[in-house]
Amino acid sequence: MAEVARAPLGSARGRRAVFGRMRPAGTRRRPRSWPVPSGRSLILLGGALTLTVTGTAATHPAPVRAAGSVVGTPASPVRAPAPAHAGPVRQPAAGPTAFRAPAARWTGTWEAAASGTAPGLPGASIRNVVRTSVGGTAVRVRLTNRLGTRPLAVGAATVARQAPKGRPGADARPGTMRVLTFGGRARFTVPPGRDVVSDPLRMRVPGAADLLVTVHTPGDPGPATYHRSALRTTFVATAGNRAADVRGTAYRVTSRSWYYVTGVDVLGPHPAGSVVALGDSLTDGSGSTPGAHRRWPDRLAARLRALPPGRRQGVLNAGVAGNRLLLEGRGPSALARFDADVLSRTGVRTLIVLEGINDIRSTPNQRDPAVIAAAYRELVRRAHTRGIRVLGATLTPFGGNAGHTRARERVRRSVNRLIRTGRLFDAVVDFDAVVRDPARPERLLPAYDSGDHLHLNDAGLRALADSIDPAALRG
């Protein structure tokens, strides 16, 4: 749920620090058409700039100009990148905080998929708190303006370890504050429809560490690309560049959404790659305890951290509450965001797909199981072009929920039969069998039901994660 700040966020149009979207009770959300990039989607800003093209690799001019200006296009061409799952990543040319990486590999350690936009915060500094799944000796941070409509001017960006428990949440651990640079620049611009990745930064980060990623937007950034349901507290200093503040006293406003930050990578000597969990609210953690890291991908990450170093995969949560497989729900559909949220991510070896229940239960609803199966096949085809192994998860019950009908239940069961027996995926994770009530298989077990008969509580989400065989992730 969005939170309303108690302090103003500037004077323009009487801003009131409203994070997310708030509507009068009883009103319906107006359908949106999200700009889904059909061309360039990711930029590594640096002297040797690399650019990922949605679905393909190609050569493009390097879009870099003077610091603080709108990104342009000089004449020098650049080389196409390696696929996201490939080996050692070629580093951008060294900037003030960059270094030459040793013989190690980059792995994705955290992700939040863009789920929509919220009003921008001119002049504010936004301090996001994110948790790593695996550790490393260096970091790089991915920022996004993917759903924005105007160039995003960033006045400063920093990363730090969060202070130990007992200190205010916006405080950084002393000695860990680092300035992020992009192509050697501390001030930079992100074009609409794009993500940018920072220069590599030497910083030892453990697994399960809480990082503070702070972004300062000096001007009016327009609609801010965000992840609505963070289940973490984000801190905002409403005026001035406070990105490098170690003490969090200026951060007096809070939100429950992540702004602009969409990924963190780490460099490690024993890379096992990463696992992407593509899904809807069941993956995003709706129904779980806020701030407790009890989404099923969180639990899976904890299990993988207990394995020997060479088998510890990073876990990237690409869940979006309200998301649909085929149509726009909350944010772009799974098919539309697949390149940005799966294929462009670092070190991806495995994908787990838990999508489709909103296509069945939400209006307009999909009544043909074959259409959903065809969408699954398309996701698998695209993943296989990058050498990514795909696990399909059966759809969990929602009997008793307001969106449940007998006809929709028949569609769900038919889709699950196709997932189990139709050879759609490389392997199957039978989440339905794990959490359904044997006496009433259209319903969740009461012990796992969050109360709305659709979303799982902490125990149910843990059961999903514990049902995944780590060996199945590697094939």
C-alpha cells in the first residue's frame, strides 16, 4: 500500500510526497499502455560502451555526451555484448571509482522489475534498501528509466552497506559509502525506455547484506519508474543532494516502493550464475510479512547460500504484483518485459516461471488453456536462445477468492495438466500439489492461506521454496 508523507516534497503543484498511486475508494484504475522498448534497452555507460538490444545483439553508436547532458550519439561504433548468461564480462573503461576486474565473473544478486510509474520527486534524494542473495568483492548497480517519458537527470548516486540493527534504517555503515559513476561520471542522464549499469566498484559485499542505493534527482524527472510493492522501507530526503550522507537524519519521509533501482550485480570467484523467478504477486511476496524477507525467492536464496560456494546461485525476483502473462496488468505483461527482466540480467542460468493465474481470474480472462501454453512455449524458446534452463511452476489454487468460478477453475486445472505433462518446460515444480487442500483441491490449505484465498502466508511461501530441488536448477 502506498504511504503518504507528512512533509511536503517541494512546491510545484503542491506536492505531498505521495508514493505509488492513490485513488478514491471505489474508483477503477484506468488502463495504461506502458512503453515497452522494442530496440535498445540497456546501456553500460563507459569508454567501451556495451549495449543490449531487446531480443538480439547488434552494433550501435555509443550514446555518451558531456556529463549532465541529454544522452546523444557520437560517431564511434561499439561492439555487441555477450549474452546475459555468458562468461567474464568486459568492463567499461576505468572511471574515478572503477578498477580492472580480476579473473572472476559477474552474477546478478538482486532484482526488482519495473511495475509502473509514480510522480517524480524533483530535488529529492531517494534511499532504497535492497538485500543481496549472494556476495562478492565488487558491485555494479542498474538504474532504470524504462517506463519514464522524459530523460532522467541524476545528480548523484551512491551505494553503501546499511548500518547494523539498532541504528536508524537510513544510516549507512561507516566506511562503506561509495559514489557510483556511469562512464566515469557522477552526474548522468538516463534516456526514456532505458536502463543503465554503473562502472564496477570495488566493495566487499556478503550474501544476505542490506545495501542502500541512493539516487538524487535535481530537476523534475517526470514519471518515475518504480517497483510498487517493495515490502521494505525506502527513505526520502525531500530537498537537496543527500546521496552521500552517512547519517540518515535528512531522510524524514518513507515509502514502501523502490524507485529507479532495478538490479545489483556482484563479482565473485566461484560464480554459479543466477536464477530468475518470473511471476506475479505470489512471487512478489503479497501476503508475506513486510521487511522479513519471506517471499519464496528469499527463502530459495537462503537455501542456496547453504550450498558449497561453487553451487550458490544468485536469486533475482522478477515478480510483479498484478502481473499477467499475456496482457497488461500492473505494468507490462510477462511476454513484453521478458527481455528486460530476464534475458538482460547478469549470469542467468535458470528461470522459474510462475505466471498465468491473473490471466485466468482477472477481467478480461483467458478461457483457452492452449493460448496460455503457447505463451509458455514462447518464453521457453526465447530463454533457450540464451542457454537458459526453464522450470515451469503449476498454478496454485484460488477457490474462495472473489475471482474464482467453476469455469475458471477448469481452466486452471487444464493449464496445470499441460504444465505437468505437455513437455512445455525443461522441468516442472508442482507448487499446486504443495499448497492445495487435499480435501478441497480448488482451495489452499488453511495453514498456508493469507486470508484472501489467493495469496500465501509466510508458511506457504516457505513451502514453495522448500519444494524446489536445487539440483533441478542446474539440470
